[in-house]
Amino acid sequence: MQSQQSRVLVQLRDLILKGEFAPGERLAEIPIAERLSSSRTPVRLAFATLEQEGLVQLSPSGGYVMRAFTRKEIDDAIAVRGVLEGMAARLVAENGLTREMSAELHECLKLGDEALKGPEMTIDAYADYVEMNNHFHQLLIDFAGNAALTRAIELNNRLPFAAASATLPMHSSTGDGRQWLLITHNQHRSMLHAIERREGSRAQAVAMEHVEVARMNLRHAYEKGSESIEIMPAMRLLARRQGTGSH
Amino acid sequence: MQSQQSRVLVQLRDLILKGEFAPGERLAEIPIAERLSSSRTPVRLAFATLEQEGLVQLSPSGGYVMRAFTRKEIDDAIAVRGVLEGMAARLVAENGLTREMSAELHECLKLGDEALKGPEMTIDAYADYVEMNNHFHQLLIDFAGNAALTRAIELNNRLPFAAASATLPMHSSTGDGRQWLLITHNQHRSMLHAIERREGSRAQAVAMEHVEVARMNLRHAYEKGSESIEIMPAMRLLARRQGTGSH
DNA sequence: CTAGTTTAGATTGGATACAACGTCAAACAC
DNA sequence: GTGTTTGACGTTGTATCCAATCTAAACTAG
């Protein structure tokens, strides 16, 4: 078993992302330490990390409080992801793919085709698509071979909703979610096509356009409001109004 | 006076950036705690933050070791800065400037003109230019009004050499440094011009080209090798060969 | 009844104590 | 002479302790 430190960090981050704490809520060390059956020390260590990740904030009076996220902040973070993934796609196009890289990416497209082939999507097919989507994005980032870029994307994705998978169309079972998945899947195909033809600028443009679907889905979830909290608990971290909501 | 936590963090980061620790060196808590006259607790907290910043690494056997940076990693980080600052410039151009914003940016240009006006640069004039440069870049980032972007740039700048000021031409007194400052200054002017005309794409392109000077200077410093360690102690953190240098 | 003050409790920031672990070195065996 | 094992030392990870501070409630005075 690993150290308390990493266990507490992972579990606490999980609790936060599950919406266990209300925005602005004071995060006392003792109750959390008890809840995760550890002492205060690993909890404080975890807080230091989570503060860097932007999930919690130092309170001026000491201690930490849960951060609130405005709609604009999430939207902005998605835009940043677009730019960074656009850079990744451009780099991959400029540097060129090896045969193995190309094969891996094509495998993703194939998995996507299979998940989307029926007229209706099962839950399993949806899960498969999400996994394929994550893999595809991760491959592009890895193939770009730029550690600072990888890091920047990783840190940006720590913000709730900013990650690629967080804002895939969630209502796939209702039918119109599948339409959007078809569109994002086609964008993946365009991206790979551009990359293989070394069209860096096109690859970048498609990658940037790609996140617009995520923005649209965020808007959708935001308007649905409380309904989407059921399937996306992290929605609770979204402040309904501008401001931090902490006082 | 502030907390030990923040004091130790700042001082320790300073020590690291001054090249006090060799790449791969084990960073023991007790000596550092004694050196900064605190207990191990704040040091440990600082390590957690510095690890997030990428300056130190967890050793598999426990504890932290000083990270080594390869030339490529720094170069890549500068490329990421170019993309992010390019995004900032584009956003500012697209959103437009208020009268106050415009005035502040023009003030920077004026200060730069003054610092560069003589045929030779004094140390003071150089210092003024550096300060103006930082301010100009920070203004653009602030005016973009995208918190995730601000954060991403900030985190990326924590890597040594990646920040805008870190790789300005350092040999300004020798004359050819001044030439390069004239060029970067002119790029600032072009950027503002593009922004005022709402030419987002041009503003972005200039901002991206702008960091090429930084890359060139890094190459320059790297080739000079030990000479540049005198004026840039952080050069010691650059691994002379690929790899982590930790074993 | 309200507002201000005081006091008691809880909580954080920091230091230290302790146990488990890893590392290094010396000594022994082959 | 070399390789291995064992033991001692140092370090980390974690828990707890203490003091300083903030919070909140209750009480008093106007």
C-alpha cells in the first residue's frame, strides 16, 4: 500500500469532485482527517496540493475553503484547452507520425466507429466512446513530445469540467447526444487526416473547433441546472451567480 | 509578518532558482529547515508546492530530489509560453481595449523608448527595460480577462528560463544585446498596433514570434556554457546531457 | 431590546516525538 | 579478494502536542 499522503490526496480530490462540499464551505482539517481515517498532517499536505490545483482556496483568516467556479471560468478553461490541444495537434502534424503512432490513432477511430454504428447507443457503447475519446486526446498530447505542453494541459484539466471527457454529450441515450458524438468523432477523423497530410494549421484549427462542442454542452448542462446535478455531481461547484460565493 | 509556510516557500524557491542545489541532489528536510530557521513542517509543505511547480521531484525511495532540466524542456516551455501569450494577445485584440488599457500599454512603449534612446545602454536603463517588459506582458495577460489562461501562463513561468524576463538578452552592455532589445521592443509596438486595429490573428502571430528571441537567447546562453552561470545561476539546473542526471 | 464586550471553545499553524523504512558501511564468509 | 549479510545510523512519514488566533455565544450595559 502507498503512503497516507497520496491516498488522502486522491480520496479528498474525489470527494471534492463528487460535490461533497458546497462552494465557499470551510474545509476543517479534523472532520476530514477523521473521515479519511488519518491524522491532520496528510490532510494538510493534500490541501497544499489542491490549492495549487485551484480546487480549494486559502481563507484570509487561515484554513481552506471550497472554491466556487463561475460559468465563465469553466468556459475560459475550455478555451485554453482548445488552444493547447490545438498546439499539440499542430506539433504532431509538423513532426510527422511514425507507423505505430498512426496505427494507434486509427485504432481509436475504429473503436469510435463501432461504438457509434447502431442506430441507438447502449450505455456500454457510450462508455466505450468516452474511453476511446480520452485515449485519442491523450495520444495526440503524448505524440506532440512537449513536456511543458503535457503539463499545462494536465493542470488545466484539473479544473472541473475543463477536461475532454467531462463535457462530452451526456444525454446520449436520448438520441440527440448521439448526433453530437457523430460530429466530434468526425472531427477526430479530420484531425488525423490533417496530421497525416502534415497540414499543421488545419489540424490546429480542427482541434480548436473541437472544444466548441464541449462549450456547447457546458451551456446545455448549465441551463438544465439542477437536473444535471444528478448525473454530474460536480455541477454543484458551479456558482449560480458571478463572484466567489464565499462570503 | 506572514506565515512560516509562505516565507519558507519563497525562500526555498529562491535558493533553488539561485542554483544552490545541484540537479539530482537529494533535498533533505532537516538541513533546509535549519538553514531557513524553521521546523520541518513548513519545509515539507513547501516541497509539496514546489513539486507541483515541477522544480523538485519525489524520489521513489521517499523524500525529494532536485530536478534537472534539459535544454529541450526549457525550449518547449518557451514554445508553450508563445502559444499562451499569443492567445492572450488575440483575445485582447478581439475584445478591444478601453481607453485606460490603451494608455497603460502606450506608457510601456514610451518607457521602452526612453530606456533604448541612447547609443549605449546603462545598467539602469537595462533594468528599466526589463521591468517595462514584465509589465507589458503582464498587462496583456490581465487584459485578456481569462483566469485559466492567466493561471496556465503563471504555472508555465515557474519553470526556470520559461518566463519572459528570464531570457531577455543579458549581454546588453556589450552592444549586440541592445540590437535585440530594439527588435523585441518593435515587436511590442507591432503587437499593440495589431491589437488596436482588432487584428487578432496578427497580434497572435507577433506574440508567438516574440518568444523566438527568447529561444535564441537560451541557445546563446547554453552555448556559452559556464560563462553564463555567473550571471544566471539557474543555468546550473540545466542538465548538460539528456536525461534526468539523477543517478 | 439592541449593541458591544468579554470569555470560552474550537481551529489552525507550527514544533516535536516516534516508528518504520531505507541506506550505507563494516565485518564475515566463501 | 569479492560478495553477502547484518547492524547501526539517518531520514522520512505520521501522529500528537502546544500556543496563538479566530469564532461564536453569552452576558452586560445603555
